[in-house]
Amino acid sequence: MPITWSNTNHTWNLSGGNVSYVLHVNAARQLMGVYWGKRVHDQAITFVPEDYPGFASFDLPVGWLPHEVPTLGTGWYGTPAIDVVNPQGDHVVSLQVKDSTIFSGKKTIEGLPATYVEEEDEATSFEITVEDSAIGLQGVLTYTIFEQTGALARSMRIINTGSEPLVIRGAQSASVLLWGNDYQIVHLKGSWARERSVVRKPIGEGTYSIFSQRGSSGHEENPFLALCHPSTTEHQGEVYAMNLIYSGSFYASAAVDNANNSRMSIGLNPQVFSWKLEPSASFCTPEAVLVFSDQGFNGMSAIYHKLYRTRLARGYWRDRERPILINNWEATYFDFTQEKILEIARTAHDLGIELFVMDDGWFGKRNCDNCSLGDWVVNREKLPDGLDGLSKRIHDLGMLFGLWMEPEMISPDSDLFRAHPDWCLHVKGRPSTLERSQLILDLSRAEVQDYVIEAVCRVLRESNADYLKWDMNRNMTEYFSADIPVEQQMEVQHRYILGVYRILDAVVSTFPDVLFEACSGGGGRFDGGMLYYMPQIWTSDNTDAVSRLSIQYGTSMVYPISSMGAHVSAVPNHQCERVTSLKMRGDVALSGNFGFELDLTKASADEREEIKQLVIMVKRHRHLTQQGVFSRLANPEGGKYAAWQYISQDGSEALLCTFKILSVPNMPPFRVRMTNLDDMADYESDDGTVYSGAQLMYQGISTHLAGDFSSCVMHFTRKG
């Protein structure tokens, strides 16, 4: 059984894949988390409280216990999993186990994205109810262990069983104690155009936190945190990881207590969150996905990739090869005509490109970024045949047609704002902060949500679009609503995200065959919440090939390659002015959902032929890059080389991608060792050379990369 109870040890053992998670109920009926790691048999783990000296009342024994749901007020002083202000006005919460239930499969979470199962035997779930009867508070903790991978999904439903309102001031979806403090912290840090660089450092003393309070998961940090041992590498060693399936402000921390044990937690950011919970009402936290690997970071990533690619992403495009696209943004920006758009599309079609995407500037009076957001009506001065006419002419070429929209935004210079000036997030009597000359619609309000749903659905119907890029180009300021009571204004950020999810659910359900791609100034909302509704996300506005090595490398720590948009753009690059070869740009973009961001009509005959061959190569290999098993081999952060590989699900094919960043004189060729091949099998490269699996993995293969910014892609077919 995946989940078992021991009357002797008073423990529940949750096991799946190579992972076990053990909970214990002590004599005071408190829930303890006593083990998370490599799979053990049902009776292997017991819990005996350690005999701490207790010389002073400043260190109460309760503070050293491995609480599964830590709370404030009775001697525990860390970040609480539940922080509630009760009717008496204090924060004291004391939770005892009330009951539990085990069932096959997995439930949905009301109003929130989450992992799922297609067959009940894929996972087993466990619900345990804890309560504080003194204040009328219950927490229903839900754990789902996935049978194949051992990934553990956690969430919590907080219920007010009393007769007076409660105020939730903090809610962590997961809080886990790890014994000892010999760990390093790993997280993904960045900014616009520098998203998700891998940071790794000793855990140190005290509390290390990462967070967003921007109203989105953000460019600066990603809702992911891991602890590992100093000896852990990409291929070996233990990793404990948490990822929050949520698109709003979050908080994650790793702390070492004065008993020298470490605690990880992740959930909503208490700095920008509270929630008034009326009697009989409930509140659901976002889902956290916990992954343990004893095969290094690639082992961790393989679990996240498989789960998110097949049981978080959904719909028609989940398992299908994604089309190669051309986006006109960097080719024209706002300055285009219908004929120019069609000229780019015709050229793209001749080169084998499958999808044309009409970016910003097609609506309202949008000739620059200072107006018209919210007015989703075609600009017929630019597109005299309308969206329907343009779409038909693109479709007549044999291409798919796509659009860019930014539905969550409103321009002060727009008909929508003039009609509904209170529909934006704002504080009455205070100037609103403009970013990119735009404000954010108040999506905590149902009537605003309904407007966005109607507007997006109308555009998709009129244009007969096959693809929609959904952008969101600023962070929240003045995040208050004209439609919410004063004492509940700190609910606005979370209500906004719930509104976004309601809108996306309605739109995606209405147009199930449309390929949706999320975007937020590039990778500013690259998270599992968006991936649940849209199977791919624009990884970064920075399309420079060298920059993308680090961005895509870091993103792959958690998110599958099938989720990453990766395009070839013009040189000098528009973000950092670097010049790289078309081959290098193509080989880097191959490692994602491939596309172009340039004016193909300006390409020379030689460049067009090279692009045509590049398109052929991508079509040949995209089943591998989008559906295969991915492994990182060499980290680009060293500034010299990067490498990664893909292996087909049946092991019959492999693709090796290697990159040189900067040359060093008198250095031997870059030798890279592949992984996860059959060391008893032979593999033939496309040039006819045969290598043994042992040679490719243990001796390695030299890739002769000449000069700065060079690349090599090698395809292997297993023989026999």
C-alpha cells in the first residue's frame, strides 16, 4: 500500500517511486513530520523525542519538535504554517489531530490549478484533519503521493467551524523539518532579461528567504527552493525541493533552528496577504509539489519534468509537437502595414515555418505603448481587412494564425478607462503609479473578469486564431480595490490571481484547440500555475543565444523543455547587442518551443537557405526536445561551455547539444560525458560513426567547437 498506518509507532508512511514521507502523531495528538527521503519499509521509521537539556525556559521543548503544521503562541517561534488572528485578537493556535482518510486518485482544489491524475491508480491521497476547538479552526491537510515518481503534492484547506470570523494572516502550503544543518540552498534568481540563474550557497545560520510581493511570481525569484548536501552534483547526491503551483506573490524560506536542524517552507507571502474567514467558510492554499531525489539535480528535474509535462499541463497541445512560429515583434514593433505582415508570412511559409503570430499594435490606436490596452478592437488603418481577413489570408497560405494580447491591463488613454475609471487597481485620492504607461485591471471584481472573458473570446472567434500569446507587462502597485471593504484590502492580490485563474479557465475551456502561451515581460510569471492553463511560456524577452544558455539551463531545474518558448532573433541582438552566428542561435532555440523573432524578408539568399535547413532539423528532432528525457551536462555559468542532452522515451534516440561560449588559447577540445544511455548498446551518429554507450557515458566524446559562440548538435540512433 502506498499509505499505511502503524499502531505501534503511531506513524503514517506515504511511499511512491523511490521516496517515503513519514508522519507521526504524538501523545498530545500533535502531528509531526519525522522523515522525508529515500523509500523505506513501513515500520522502518519511529519517532522518539530527543532529550534536550532544557536548562532555561527560553528554549521550550515544543520549539524543537518537528511540527508538520507549526503555529504561533505556544512556544514555537519560526515561520508558522497557519497564522490566524482569532476572535479574541491573539495569534495563539494549538492544533490536534482529529481524523484522517485515505483514497485512490487525487481531488481538485477549488479555484486553483493543481496536478492531477487520469487514472486513480496513478496516485494515492491522504487527508488528515487537525483542529483547534477553542477558536473553531480546522485544517484539512491533503497529501498526494504519485506512484511512479514519488512526487508529493501538498495543500491545505482552512475551515472556520466557529461562530465568529477569523483572519488568516499567513498560510504555508508546506513546512518540513530536515534533520541536521549540513545543507546548501538552491534557488533561481534573476531580473527582466536575466531570469532564473541558479544560486547555490551554504544554508548558514538563521533564516534565508526568497519571495515575491509583486503580485506575480516574478522575474526576481521563482517559487522554487531546494536543499542539498555539499557533495550533491547534477548526477548524484540528495536533493529536497519545493515548488509552489501559484502565479502570485509567494514566500519560501530555509531556516536553521537552535537545535541545528533545518526547516523548509513555501506558501503565500504574509507581507501582502490576509483573508477574512467567515463562519462555515473555507480557504484553500495553493498546491506545493515536493520532490526528493538521491540522483542529484537531474534526478530532481526528471521528476518535475515528467509530472508537469503530463499531469499539470493539459489539453489538446499537451502531447503534440508544437508548431514552429514567426512573431513579427522584433521585425516591426508597432510600425507595420497589412502588406508588410503578409510579406513576412509568405516568406516564412516558403521556409517551412508553420505559425504566424501578430504581436502588439493591431488594436485600438496602438502605435506605441502609451494607449489602447483594454480596447480590443482591430485597427483597420493598419489591417484594413480586419483580423478575420488577415487570418484567412494566413490560413490560405497553409499556416496557422496567432495573436498577442495583454488582457489584464488597461491604458489611461483608452475607451475602457474613460468608461470605467474605477476598474483598475488604485487607491482613492492617491496618484496611480504608471509602468509602461499602463495600469492593471482589478481582476478581483467579477464584472471585470466577465469583461475580459468576453473580450478575449470575441477576438478569438473573430480572428479564428490557432494561438494566443497572453502577456502581462508590469508588477502591482496600489493593489487595492474599490469593490472590497477596507478591512479586507490585503486580500486583493490573492483575489486578483483567483480572478486570473477563473478567466483562463473560461477562455481555455471555450477554445480547447487553441495553443496558449503565457508571457509576463518574458519570464516574469514562469510558474506551474500558468502551466496548468497554458502548455508553454515565453521564457525571456532576452533572445540572445549566450544569455539564453543560462536562462534555459536554470529554467530546466523545475520546468520541462516543452514549456519553454525559445526563438531565433536578429543580430546585433536587441537586448544586449551581441552578435552570434545563425547556427548558434538556432541550436540554442532548438532546446525549446522553436520560433523566430526577426524580419525574414531582409535575410540574404544564403541566410534563407540556412534557415530552411534549420527548420528541417527542428522538425526532425522536436519530438525529442519536447517529449524526451532531458539532462543537463555542463553549466554555462562557468563562462566557457554548456551542454545538455535528450533521450527518447523508448531509449532509441539521443540528441546531444554542446556550446562554446568563450575560447581559451591552447585548450584541448571540450569533452562531454552523456548519461542514461545503455552501456551495453551501440549508438550511431548521423555521420555514420558508431560509439558504444559506455564510451559516450564514461570516456566521453569530444566536440570540436571552433571560436567564440559556437555550437554542435549530434543525433544518435541506438543500434539493434
